[in-house]
Amino acid sequence: MENPDDLQRELELSRAIAAQRDRLVRTANRTVLLLAPRTRLKENQIRNVVNVAGSAGSIEALLNFIRYQIARESAWREKNVSQELDRQRAELIHRGVLPGDYGQRDFGHQVIEDIQGEVRAAAVRAIALLRRPLAGAADDPALLDQIERRLAEEYLGYLNRAFYYCVKVEGGHGALETIVTRKEPGNATL
């Protein structure tokens, strides 16, 4: 039988992580759009990174594997560029729908930036949610690492799903772009 304190801790941890999901989904959707609609990246390449995230044991080991993928396969270095898309991005950045540096990196390097930036920030937000229910335990650096690894794995899963949608559904890339660029109440920080 499990310790009730451990069960309560896991429940609070799950709630704190769940509170971060929508932002991670939006970040993953946005990053997938850096790939051209007819990308050379294959489904199994992102799925491999998802699998490594589940067993890497650390964020640095995961990032090392992503860098390896970037070097190994040129599709990870793709960047969806066109004059029309650049004009649309500039307008969306100006309106505050997309962050100012959106589209400056290729796909693989943006994935790394997302993990080091948004995933890390989500882990810090989750820790903040845990401060009250877990008291001093929330200050344990190992807990932050655990949350960051779990959120990175979730982010990569969302990335994989968005990518699969873009590749397998006719017009999926355009439909996802419409979703990402739509400004909704509560969706101000894409």
C-alpha cells in the first residue's frame, strides 16, 4: 500500500503539470509551423525524440540527442520561408500574436529553444503552484528537474501530434496555422 503522503504529492504534482499543458500545446503547434508544408522530416524522427525524452534521464541528455538529430538529418534544419509567410509573421508579431523572435531559428533549434525556454518556464510555474501544498518539498531542485523532464516529454508528444496532423491531413499545415494565429481571449501569450 502506498503512503498517503506520496499519493497526495503525486496528485498535486499532476495538477501543477496539467496547468501548464495548454501553453505547451500552443508552443508545439507554433514550432511545427516552422517546417514547410512539404517537409522532408519523417514521423519516426520526432517519435524517436519523444522516446528518448522518456528515457534520457536529464534535459541535457535530451538536448544532446536533439542536436545529434539536427546534425544527422537536414530536415531538422528546415525553416519555412516565403515572402508571403514573412509578411504574415511580421503582422502577427506586430499584433502580439507571435513572439518577436518567431521564425528566426530552424525547426530543430527552435525545439531546443522551446525546451530551454517555455518548458523550463512551465516547470517554474508548476513549482510555484506546488509551494503551498508541498511546503518545503517544492524547493527541492530534484523536483524541478523531474517536472521539467515530464513537461519536456509532454511538449515533444504535442509536437509529434501537431506534426503528424500537418503531414497526414490534406491542408493540415494551413489549418494549424489558422489555429496558431487566431487571437483568443486568454490566448494572448502564444
